[in-house]
Amino acid sequence: MLGFNRSNVYYQHRPKDTESEDRLRQAIDKQFMDDPCGVIKMAHYLRRLGSAVGEKLVRRLMRSMNLLAIYPKPRLSQKHPEHKIYPYLLRGVEIVRANQVWAIDITYVQLRQGFCYLVAVIDWFSRYVLAWRLSNTLDAAFCVECLKDALTYGRPDIFNSDQGVQFTSMVFIQVLLEHKVRISMDGRGRYLDNIFIERLWRTVKYNNIYIMEYPTITDAHGGLGAYFNQYNTARLHQSLDYQTPWEVYSGLKFVPPAPEKSVILPA
């Protein structure tokens, strides 16, 4: 008589199991670092771990984590009507000096309760992390702030990113145009186009984030600040001839301290 569906009258809302979803996100994140697969394969992986998950849940979680499977997508030519996509400029380019190419990317960070997002700008030649920011949302504002922080070091010839809406937004692009920086963007689904920062994420997660299991975004900010300082100034890179990113970026060579003179005591 009232036009209501009987099931709506008797429906009782069940709150989401946030702890269970946080555990699933952590498992997805670790697997994606090893094998950047899609929803179907990820669902099979989680089931092997004993989680009775469906593809719909896995798809929702991966979207919330900003994770996309790495494979060619159909209808790639369709762009956001208000966002210009720039061509990839780095194929075959030899990177020979600092500030020649910078890159930016976003990754997901699992907290003990909840999650957040980490963005960083890296110098390709030296692997030096120029700037980074954390945010609990995926809007463009924290990416713009990170970019402006990095530009206090100088100006790159080329700035590379993926085609994420944060990096194609006009507010982000305008900062690069004002500094007369050439803009380069990866092909859709081509994570190898930005391989150095992808390697950075793997290093940060396995050496810090997964180990520390930060309770809150404030804890993550303090811990990552200390880690990036150590990464830039103390961590030796084999690919950099066992120098630190800061030494390569600044052009300063490490000078070992002079050995202490031995003192001969009188008999």
C-alpha cells in the first residue's frame, strides 16, 4: 500500500569490517609490489591465503589504493575532455646529469588503522628524493605542494609522470609551464616508463613501511622523514658506484676521515 519494498523494511545495515579490509589491502599491496596483476589474479592470490573474497571486493579495494594492472588497455586514445595528455619524451634518451629528468608518482601506504597516500619527486640520474608528501585523499593539492617543494632545488629539463588525474590536472600542469619545464607522461599501463620511482617504492615499502607498520599518518610522516633522509645521505647504491644519492646529485665526493695517529706511550 505504501509502495515500499518488503526487503527494505526489514533490512538491517551491517557495518564494514574495516580491520579485515585493512588486512586485505596490506596483502594486495605486498603482492602488487611483486606482481602488478589485475583483479582476477589478485582474487585468486588472496583465496590462496585463506580469504574468501570476490572480484567485486578486490576491485573496490584496488581502486581505493590507486592500483591498476599493468597491461595494454583498449580505447587508449580516449582522454579526459579537460585534461591534456603529453607524449612520453624519454624513450632512448641517455640520462647523464642531475636535474636532467625528474619524475613523480603516488603509492599507497597501509597504516595499522586505515591508510594514506605517499607522493614523491625523484631525480632520475642520482635517485635523490627531492620532495615527498603524505595525504589521506587522492586530490591534486598534495601533489602540487610536493612539486613546489622540489622546485626549490632548481628546475629539471624534463618532468615525467603517469597519466593520473592529479598530474594531468591544470593546477599541476600550470606549475610546470610557469617554470618552463618540458612535460613527459608514461603510456597507459607502462610502469617501466617510470621505473626508477617504481624501484623507490619497492625499497621504501620493504625496508621501512612493511616493517614499521605505522599506527597513524603522523607516525608515518615522522618515520618516513627519517628514512628518506637516510636513503638520500647514507644509503649506498650499487648502480651509483656505491655512492649516496646526495653525493651524486650535489657532485660532492665522500672523503673518508683521516686515520687517527697512533700514540706511542713511553716505556
